[in-house]
Amino acid sequence: MVKGPGRDQRGPMERLVRIAAMLQAHPEQGVSGDKLIRVAGFGGGKDAGTQLSRDIANLAKQGWQIENVAAAGETAVYRMTTVDNRLRVRLSPGQGAALRRAVLMADRGDLAKRLGLPESGTTSEAPAAAALRAVPPADLGLVVDAVRDHQLLRFGYKGTTRVVHPESVRNQNNVWYLRGVEDTDPDDTVVKAFVVSRMTDVDADGPATARTLPPVRHTALHPMAWEIDPPVEVVLSAPAHYEPDVRRWLGEPEDVTPGEDDSVLLRYRVTHRAALRTRLNELGDRVRIVSPDEVRAEVIAALDAARGTKATP
């Protein structure tokens, strides 16, 4: 198969992973800039420091909190602060400020540091982000504590009493969700999402009363591999000669089958819908969504919102 245009990103991605892994392995004392240069494989050239700074900045854009803890005038020593990277990378500045205010109201400065939130509750939000300043759900602090301390949660939801082993708390489209497994599922097979604002009579058992669930981690730097949303199978159609472009933007598909008129059908397991929409916008008319209808509707609605128009029913 002929490779599409553009640089091969495998090498730079592997380099970022090596740097991040080294920093995570030394969370207290940090890692010297010289050692990170050797780990990255930059050599000893005069541009090695600049290249390292560029990669540190790229990791910061992905949500990793990295700082130089060396005194002024000394050789740089970088340290990665352990934060919930899944949450931080999903927050806009306005959302981060809203969560920060909720944390302060609950007198949980330690939680703010753990989540890597801004030091201040103020931010230069644009007028369009004013809606993000709404008061967070009243039980958000209790739910976040339960996730952190592995507490079994009990609450009412859609008229039913639920007992849930929490996995994470996430924000999507300005709505806070609790993800977890109900106690009625002993095999930990179904992770459900609950809207925090719709939970009633929320209570939590003591620490370590919940089962430890397999964590959903960013196992790769490619956003399409991040498990942000419940998984959905998406089938895309593209002319065969555009297949390399689709793979480059979306990653390797679960399956590829022949389509009509020299096209191919690519099936993806999508767990990050926002990333999918962004990459479909970049691909343009090189690809179209075959199924499901709900994902196609989301993409159309996002495009209409960007144009300032209203989607046609």
C-alpha cells in the first residue's frame, strides 16, 4: 500500500512516551534535563535543549503537568506532578475555573492540586463561555471524593435506588457524569454513566468499600485511543485511495471491507467522539459516515453550530 503524504509520526510519539515514562518513574526528585535528552535520543548537539523544551511543551498540551524545579541558574530538573490527566485534558478554561470554585467551596485545596486545576477561580473567559460559570451540581464534591477514596456510592436515579462502584468523574458538553459499575454486576462488565445533577439522596460508604475497577487510562498519545465516552462502533466509507489518509487521522480500524465503486468500509470502535468529529472535519469529503445515525447527527450538529446555523430535522 502506498503511504500517504506527510511525516511519519511514530518516532516523535515514541519519544514523547519515553520522556513521560521517565518522569512518571521519578515523581519526587524529578529528572535532569541532560538525562531526558539522552532518553529522548537527541544526542549532545546545541539544539538538544530546544528540542527537549519543545517536547515538554507538547506533553503539557496533552494535559501533563511538568515543571522545572531547579533553582535559577542551575541545570534544569523536570518533575511531573501526578494529576488526573483524563479530567484535565477534557476541561476548557471556563470549566476548569468552575470546578476550581466547587473545590474551594468544599474546602478541598488538596483535590484542586491533584486535578491540576488553575490556582485562581478567575479566568479570561469569552462572553460565549458565560454558561460555564453555572454552579456545579451540589453533590459533585461528594462524588469526586468517592472516586478518589474508592467509596461505594448509594443514590436515587430515574426512580431506582442504585449502588455503584465508581470509576471516574468526567465533564462532557458542560454536564458532569459519574462512571461506574452497579453492585448488581459482579463481573465488572458494564460501565454506566450517571448525570450527577440527576442523582438524588447521594451517600457514600467508608473508604475502600468499593471494588477496584480496571482504570481507563490514556494508553497512547493519540486522542482517538482515549476512553472518554461509552464505546460505539462507527462505520466510515472512503475511496480506496484515501484509506491511508483515514488511517493516519483516525488510527488503525477494527475492520476493513470492500465497499461500492472502489471504496472501502472502515469500522472503528470510538471512545472519544469529540476527537472523531475533529478528525472527520480535517478529512472533509474524503470520508463519510455510514453508521450509526446518532454519530452522523452529532457531526452535522457540530458543523451547523460552527457555522451559526441550525440543523435541519
